[in-house]
Amino acid sequence: MATVFWDRKRVLMLEFMQQRTTITSEVYHKMLKKVLRANHSEQKAYNADVWCTHSASP
């Protein structure tokens, strides 16, 4: 079985499970931790090029 996590721009994680593997809360928790780490790393790369300027003067 394939498990896919994605956002609007890309696939965040694609994982293939072994046959006869049950998705328990522990397995799902591990997958979520992986995808959150992957997404966090990707977000750092995207945010590195973001500049925000603000001018409060009238």
C-alpha cells in the first residue's frame, strides 16, 4: 500500500508499506513525524528567499 502526503505545490512524502501491515496509531504517528520533518525542511528552503519590507512612515 502507498501512503501519500501532499500540499498544494508538491508531494511531501510517499511511503510504501509492506504487505499485510496494519496502520496502527503508532505507525501513523511515525509517518506524521516524518512528513512534518520533511515539510519543515522544505519550508526553510522556501522561506529563505522571502523578504518582507514594511514602511510605517506616511
